[in-house]
Amino acid sequence: MILFICADLLWATRIKSTAESVGVAARPARTLEMLEARLADSPVHALVVDLEAGDTGLGLIERLRGPEASEAERAITVLAFGPHVMTDLFAQARAAGADRVVARGGFAAQLPQILRTLDDVAAP
């Protein structure tokens, strides 16, 4: 399963519907509590973070990369995306532990392939 946090409903809907169309399970994790619940009830392969979600998104990345994260949680791939002009947020996402940070345009253009790849990365 892929988890995602988005700043707005349009991106959340786009990720969810694209995931469904390519056969990938995707669920929102809008808060730390939601992330914890998803981690407890499902095998999570990846977390997709819209950098416009601000501190909440960065907090989810930090949770998966911080000292309280299990080895399995640290293995979850984290991809962050945002407007290409948000270079400070790109740097913050990398510092928090994001595996990959991409511009929103590239993310949108390659969304089906990105979701398939994220789902396949952790597949046994």
C-alpha cells in the first residue's frame, strides 16, 4: 500500500484515482495519528508527500526516519513533490529523509509509473 498526504483535495483525488486505475492500493495519511493507524493495520510500501502540506507532511517523513521508527518503517520509500520554485522545502524534505524529491510537473506527468514503481519497490 502507498500512503499519501496532500495539501488539497484535487491532488488527493488524483493520486487515489490514478492508483486505482493502475491497481495500486493507496490511502490518505493526513495526520501523524492516521499514519500510525495505517502502519499498524497494513503493509506500507511508500509515503507520498505533497510539500504544500507544510509541517504535517515533513513531520510524517521525520516519523519514518526518526529514532522511534522501526527497521521496517525506515525501509518505506518516501517521495516528496511540490512546485519547482519551492527549493527550500525540497531541501527540508531531503534533510527530513525523503528518498526522492520531484517537481510537481514531473510528478503529474509520470504519476501512473511512479505509483507502480513505488508499489513494486517493496513487494516481496
